[in-house]
Amino acid sequence: MKKILSLTFILVFLAGCKTSPVLTKGEAYPNMYKNKPLSILIVPAVNQSTAADAAQLYATTIAEPVAEAGYYVMPVPVTDAIFQSEGIVDGAQLETLSMEKIRDMFGADAILFVKINRWETNYYVTGGDVTVGASFRLISAHTGDEIWKYSDAVVINTSGNSGNLIADMISTAINTALTDYVPIARQVNFKVMNTLPAGKYNELADKDQLQKVVVLDKTNF
């Protein structure tokens, strides 16, 4: 009986340790190389966190890494203003619009949808952390097909480490309260955009098909 229980535990443990597959970018995202988008429209993020200002703060962090990946990015403040004039303040509202209409409005080749799923502080007995996480989908404005997706998070440890429990609790509270989410969001974006095949305006365009990327099994989309 003990042997059966031990074997069951080992199998469950190994199942829990299953790693995400590693593929080349060409294998993981063939539609990116087929569609070859030149311009990307970044629509207002869907905020699934409890922080009311997360979407507004996040909007200041996303254009630069997408542009550095080699794509022309529609100016985010301008596109946000246009969406607001149409009564759209959240990316979820765009589900009612066709890709054709969005393409006609902005002329972009692809549309980037973002969901902010973590923008939070966490406290536990011996410390704390600040976490920012997001999920990304890139949709072809010409076909409506999903051509790339990814999700990731960055966790910053804000724990005190003096060894004195009371002092560390105070230090953790101060460190956590003073931590700026915006630089963490930038880290998330740059990590994620490293998985995006390079666009025309990057020197690696059409040369990165063999680069390895960890393909995540699950996203929040």
C-alpha cells in the first residue's frame, strides 16, 4: 500500500513539474511570418486587476517595446483619444467592432489586445512583493486571425531582510508602498516582446525564425 501511495505521489509530482514546450519562433508563430504586419494598433488594455489606475499607467509603457521590436506603432495617446470619442475606454468594448471597421479607422495591419491580470501588492508573514502581469494577443486586421500571443509577469520582492521580524515587517511595508508599478510593467513588456518575431524595422526581420521561445500552455485569453 505504501509503495502504491509513493508511486502515486511521484506521478502527481512529475505531472506538476511539467515544463512548457520550447519551439523556434518559426514553429510557434508561423502566421507572423506569413502575414508580415508592418504597423500595429495598440488598443486600450482590459484591466482585470483591482487597481483602478492600472490601465492608464500601463498605457505609458507599451509603445516603446513594440516599436523596438520593429513595428510602426500607432501613437497611443492619439488612438486612445479617437476611441474615447467613440465611447470606447476599455479594450473589451472592441469585441463588438469588426476588424474591418478598426482597420478602416486606423489603417493598421495588426491589432494588439492586452489584459492586465495582475497589478498588486502581496504581504505574507515574513515579507511581501509587488507583481505586474499581463496577457497579449496580436490579431491580423486583414484576416481576423490570431498571429501571436503570450503572457508573463514580473514579481519584485519587497521583503526586509534584517533578521528582526518586527523591523522586517516595517521595512517590507515601506518598500512595498514605495514601489513604482510602471518600471515593473516595462519589464513585463520587454520580456514578452522578446518572443514576438521581429518586424520590418528591426535588423532581425525574417532572420529570427530559429530563435527559441518558451511556448506557454495557458493564457488568460
